[in-house]
Amino acid sequence: MKAFFAALTALMLALPAWAEVKIQEVTSPQGYNAWLVEDHAIPFTALEIWFRGGTSLDAPGKRGATYLMTGLIEEGAGELDARAYARRLEELAASFDYDVTDDTLSVSARFLTENRDEVIDLLRTTLHAPRFDPEAIERVRAQVLSGLRSDETDPHSIAGAALSEAVYGEHPYATEGKGTVDSVAALTRDDILAAFKGALARDRVYVGAVGDITAEELGALLDTLLSGLPETGAPIPDRAQVSVPGPVRVVDFDTPQSVALFMQPGIDRDDPDFFAAYILNHIIGGGGFESRLMQEVREKRGLTYGVYSYLLPKDLASIYMGSVASANDRIAEAVSVIRDVWRDVASNGVTAKELDDAKTYLTGAYPLRFDGNGRIANILAGMQIQGLPIDYIATRNDQVNAVTLEEINAFAADFLDPEGLSFTVVGKPVGLEGTN
């Protein structure tokens, strides 16, 4: 059965999905909504169920509860302990995957049509009656604690923690969603149950489905899975107030190579200028070896193996950030060059060739995202949770191409803040004074 499922997955990935993305909006008899792309070419369905909130829902003093809970959902449900549960999934040639971010808890299911009813029964049990057995809690807790202790000696993790604390203040975004060694060690089974009830609720659910299933069948499936979940979940926090920490913050750490994260205020996903920002970032630091940062910091000066930037529009705050690593005696120069790139683009803009090349890449690469039922289902759920229209896939490339040189350069002049660009450096940088 494993071999059959693997072969079926390979066939699914080979289908020309981009040409077949015709989204239906489905409402179940009980009123649950979903987006569906029917594809009856193979007897296989991918289902994504996303809940808004994620680790930002952790109760005060219970940091890491949602993350630990998410790792435990599949460790047995109903009458099945962890081993029996895993065996049952294998017998059904199905897969479930649970993941959590700052803003979202996602449930991914992949299953064959012939086993759909049994798989959905098992998934319903998972969503409604996870066991959270004491031995499973301690096993998964130990894995989380091991990862947290490892993070304490990783410069990238240290930089991320220091930056988040400075940028987000008292907001849940300010601390790692996995929790701390102390907070995770103190979590009880009751804390995990409370996190479960707070995160998986009907007032924040988004569903995408792709494959061998009709709208009527999906509606019945939604009612089976979602009815009986709590009507409302834990309160979603207010928006975070983003603070810029200062020009340079140094965290002393004994390592031959300093790691620097840099940031400035960002742009929300629903901002009318988002596509200008998206293309601008590709040119500055998101476009691999052709980006301005890679050319100036790596290719011309050999200061790093890699430097990049990216937009980070979370649900409750948006920042624009990037990362670079360089030898302790060269990180100061790397910081200076990055700030110079910011200053140059803000003052002089990008070229017509850079804009055309970016558009060509971004529009040409977009269809490659639709390389299978699972990826498409993931995109459908993501579109909904971001508030994008149902025709977004059809219009996205047009929106990229619509950005003019005048628009992107006017946006760059207003958006980029070279003097306000803030660097958090972990290591023993030479010639770089912190303003902590």
C-alpha cells in the first residue's frame, strides 16, 4: 500500500495543475465554507483546514502551550494510542500533518477516495478527542526542550529572539512560539487541553480542498469534521506596536562569525502598494544572486556567502527584514554596505531592466507553485486566511505586471528608511559599536 500511495503521489505531482485551477466556493448544509478545486483524474484528495490564531493565542505564563499541543495532536486519539494511531494511518494509506506558526494552526490531510470515509472518521476523532497521554506529553516535551536548548547556542536563534523582543515589546510575537525551557517544563496536561480548545474553533476556520471530491461530498465532510468544535476560541491579540530598536544592537557571543538581522517597519498584505513592495524586495534582496544585496555584499566585496531580505506581513504586525553573516572583522563593513544599498535605492530607485527582470521571474515562477493537489489546497487555504479574492490566482500576474517604474520608485523613496534600518548583531563584531 505504501508503494501504491507513493506512486499515486508522484502521478499527482506530474499533473498540469496550473491550467486546472478552477475554484468553487462551497457552503456545507450547516454553513461551513470552503474553496474547492475538483480534479477527478486520480482517486486522491488533499484537504487543508487552517485555524487563525496560532501560537499568539498562548495564555499569559503558558508560552509554548499551543506549540506543544500541536505536536501532540497526532499522538493518539479516541481509543487509539500513539502506536495504534500510526498503524491505522498506514493501513489507510493516508497522511495527516499538523503545523503551527505565530498566526495559524494548520491541519493537512491526504487520502485515497476508496478510504475517504474511514480517513475522515479518524481525522474527526483526532480533531475532537486527542488523547494527550502522559507518556506522549513527556516524550514530545523532551523533544521541544532539546530544540530550545540547542537554540540557546545558535547565533541565528539568539539574534531572532533579541530582535523580536525589541521590536514587538509585550506582544506574543516578542517571544518564541515554542516557549522557553522554563515555560515548557512547567506546562501541565490541563494547559495543553486549554490550548487545544482555544486554538481549534469554528469562528476562525478556513478550508481548501483539491482532488477527487465533489462540492456536495465536501459539504458533508465539513459538517462531519467541524460540527462539535468550540464555537469560539481564545481571543486573538490586538495588533502589535512595532518599535525600531536603534541603528545597531550587539549581543555578545563567542563565535568567529557574526550574524546580523536587520529590519524596518514593513507593509501589510492588504496594502494597495503591496505588489510594489514585493517586486522591490525581489530586486533588493529576494532575487538570489541577481539581487542588489548579493551583488554588493558578496559578489563585489566577498563579505558573506549569503545575504537576503524578505517582507514579513504577519496578521498583527508587518516588518521588512533580512539576514547576513560575516567574519567578526568584516561584519561592520557588511552592515555599512547594506545601509548604502537601502540609501541608494531610496534615493535613485531601481532601473527599468531590474523591474522587467523581476517581473519576468516572478510571473514565470508563479505557475510552478501549483505542482500538485497538496500545494494547491495549501494555497487555497492561505488565500482565504489572507483575505484574497477567489480570482486572485487568475489576476496575480496581471497585478505584478501593472506596477510601473514610476510607481515602484516613488514607493521606494517613501518606504525605505536607510537611517532607520536597525541591525541586531550576535557575535564579537570588530569596529561596530552597539546602541543597546
